[in-house]
Amino acid sequence: MVELYWHRAASSKLFSAVSGQMKTLNAKREARRDPPRLTKLAAWMSLAVALAGVLVWRLREPVCQGRTVSAWIEELGDNSSAAARALREIGPGAVAPLIQALERKPAGWLKAYAIVAVHSPRFLKPTLANRYSDIARRESRLPRVRAAAAQVLGDFGPDAGMATPALVKALGDTNATLRLHAAFALGKIGATPELAVPALAGLLGDRNEEVRMYAAIALKKFGTQAAAAVPALIATLKDPGWQVRDRSALALGAAGQHQTSVVSALEEALRDEHRFVRSSAATALAALAPQAKSARVALQNARYDPDAEVRYSAGLAVSRIDSEAGAQADLK
């Protein structure tokens, strides 16, 4: 009996030991399984949070005529004047989304997507092909969207001041239309001169004539704050394009106060081959009165110019110079 009892006791201990080891092994297996489960759970939670964030953003987006600001921005790619009007109607709430649109880059993964679509299972090909077409169409409109976004930002004036860094960066883009709209917008919003003026002065050497013209137009809007751009503007009075020379002359009239080199450069421009440049040079000299009194003789000669507009502008300039000089003499 004792021996039988001992065998039973030993069997019970062995069973308990084996059961304990099995439980330990199972626990270890479960522990090994848990990390992947936790990782998957964390991934799904992150995805849910991201989707919720997008949804909340969409719900918070400004709306005009039942459409969100993002939808209107996308429509800018169709050169839609209605979209531009809607964004202006939305007001400053559209500035941040427009900056995002201005900074958008082409989808670098589109070619890879096309390869995947070609080699996908037959039942997926129609869906992937349609999606590719939609994305490709959206990408083809991106240059127009970005250029239009810069243009609309300019329409907001000082309310779009936060767009200055993005617009300055856009001045170096390969798209000439974007460069000129960005330049014009910087002038219209009255961007920070320390950022905008050097960038615009550099744009006066752009390979595109229209871009150079818009850079000069923008610099004029900065007035005396664009003084640092005066040497570049003087050099641009020799530009091959008469419209660039014309706008540069006017910009010098706004930015060239108390800079003697400006008066002599504009005096020479009074002899330009194009009548509009000569007229603008006279107008600029009038704006610089009485500083421009050394150019009075040249302006007096310009009153006999073959073009009526040049004669008129020169006459006004002479009158302005004489009036300012007389006022200063009275003060003495």
C-alpha cells in the first residue's frame, strides 16, 4: 500500500511539474504573439486618428457656395475666375490653404504607381488605371494651380503677409508664370522688404522678359524701401525689352530718393528709342523733385519731343522741379 501511495504521489508531482511547464510555454508563446498584435492595434489606431484628423480638417475648412476652400483651389487649375472670386470671398481663411497649394510638389511616386498598375492582377487593373488617370490629370494641372494660388494671395494684400517666405521661394521656380505672379504678389501684399527686395532685385536678371517686368513693377510698390535694388534697376534701363526699361524707370522714381546716380540714369533714359520709356523717365524725374533739378535742361529739351505724351510728362516734371525748388527757397 505504501509503495502504491508513493507511486501515486510521484505521478501527481510529475503531472504538476509537466502542467506547470506547459503553462509556462503557453505563456511564452502568448507573449511572443502579443507584440505583433499590439503593433497591428497601434497601426490601426494611428490610421484611425489620421483619418479622423483629415475628416475634422475637412469639416473645419471654410466653405463658399457649398464648396470647401480645397475644392475651389483645385478648380484654379482650370483657370477658373469663379474659383478666384470664391476664394477672395472666403477671405483670410483661404490664405493658409493657398500657401499649401503654392508649396505643393509633383507626386514623385506616380511613375511607380503606373508600373504597379500595369503589373497588377487583371481584376484590379481597371480600378488602378482609373485612379491613375485621375491623379495624372490632377498633377498636370498643378503648375496652373500654384501660379493661380500666388495670384490670389496677392489679391489679399497685407492679409497675406504670412505668405512672404513661400512667395519668395517661388521666385526661383522653373515655371515663368509662377515667378511673375509671385513677384507681383509680393508687391501687392507689401511683403517684408528685407526678404522680398533682394529676391526681386535678383529677378531683374531673369531669362523671361515678362518676369523681369513684373519684378520692376513689384519693386516700385516698395518705394524707398527698395533702395537696395536701385543699382539693379539702373542696369535694367539697358534691358532689351522696352516694357522692362519702362517699368524700371518708374520704379527708380519711387525708390531712388537721395541717390544721385538715379537722376543721371533717368536723364539718359529721356533719350531712349521708345516713347513710353522716355515718358516714364520724365515722370520718374518729377517724382524725384527737387533732387532732379540737375536734369532740368534735359527735361526742357524733352518738351520738344516728337511724342505728345513725352512732351506732357516733361512739362509736368519741369513744373514740379521749379515748384519744389521755389518752395525750398521760400523756407530759407
